[in-house]
Amino acid sequence: MCCDKCKGMCGGLLLIFGILFLLRDLNVWNFWNIQAWTIIFVLAGCGMLCASRCPECKTEVKKKK
């Protein structure tokens, strides 16, 4: 559904947030008090926003139709 550029950007964001939550779980860095579900919805929203504005993703969707 997404192009490689959008998949890479979403994967990078997922990795960054994953490392931050790992640091929080290990009590290395207590930076905020939010639930993991919030981050999942934020990342899903970022992915959908990227896919909706990316010309490469739009052409891939048209090819599949």
C-alpha cells in the first residue's frame, strides 16, 4: 500500500519510539508518561498521512486498481 520511501520513514519512526520506550522500561530515561497505545495510533496516523500525500504511493494504488 505504501512506497519504499514511506515504509522506510515509518520504520524509522517505529524504531525511534521503540528505543525510547525500551529506555523508559529499563528505567534509564523517564521522559514522559504516555501509553504505548498512544504511540501506535500516532505512528498509524503518520503512516496514513505520508501515504496520502506521497505521489509515489498514489501511483502504486492506481496501478493496483
